[in-house]
Amino acid sequence: SNMNPYQRAISSIGQIVAEYDSDNKFPVWGFGGKVRNMNGHPVNQVSHCFPLTFNSEQTEVDGVDGILNVYNHAFSNVLLSGPTYFSEIVRTVEALATEPFTATSQHFHILLIITDGVINDMEQTVDAVVSASDKPLSIIIVGVGG
């Protein structure tokens, strides 16, 4: 296939975890990128948690195809840049997982992180994972590349 390693991971793992989702809607974030501003110029600040929809009010997409679509379109709006920090994205999903349960509204979250490199904020990431460990949340980290 013509898919890169990230697309293959999104497709293969996404198809598995999507089976456990009731509405087939998935929030998608990027990390480690300089997001272009409205004028199309990249900002100098590296963002470690930004919606791949580029709309903070609407972070969800439909299905695995939706995830692949926003991933593919992200490259026209983002310049990839290190360092690689995971703690902010873990804390963002922890906040989602903190929403209260009711008899009619129950939820469980799966955070899938696909990365090709080292974690540059390991201590903060470990702290974030420990903090999130009592929430209805699983974290899957997949390494790709050489």
C-alpha cells in the first residue's frame, strides 16, 4: 500500500478500537508542530496539543477515514517540529475522561499516540499518566519508523 507508517498504524489500530465506540466519532489532536496562522505563516511556537480539525470547538471526526483525512490534510497547516512532549495531550484526554458518569451516559476513552521518537518530557508524561490512572482511560503508545 502507499500508506506511510503513521497511516498504517491509524488504519490498523483504528479499525480495532473503533469497534468499541458507540458513535464512531473520534477527537483527533496533533503534537510537536508549528501550526500556521490565518495568514498561512507558521507561528514560531511549537504546539504540543492542537486539534487536527484546526477547530477547537469541533475536535471530533467521523470514523477511521475521518482520522486519516484530517491527518493527511494537517501537513498543509503544520510544520513538524520537536521536541516531543506527551504530557499536555495526556492531560487533555484525562480532562475528557473526568466527565461524570450518569445512569444513561457512561464513557471510556482510549488515547492512541503514534510517534517516531523519544519522549522529551518523560517525567511530566509519567506524572500525567499516573494522574490519569484512576480515570476511565487507556493509553496506547505505538512507535513507528526506524
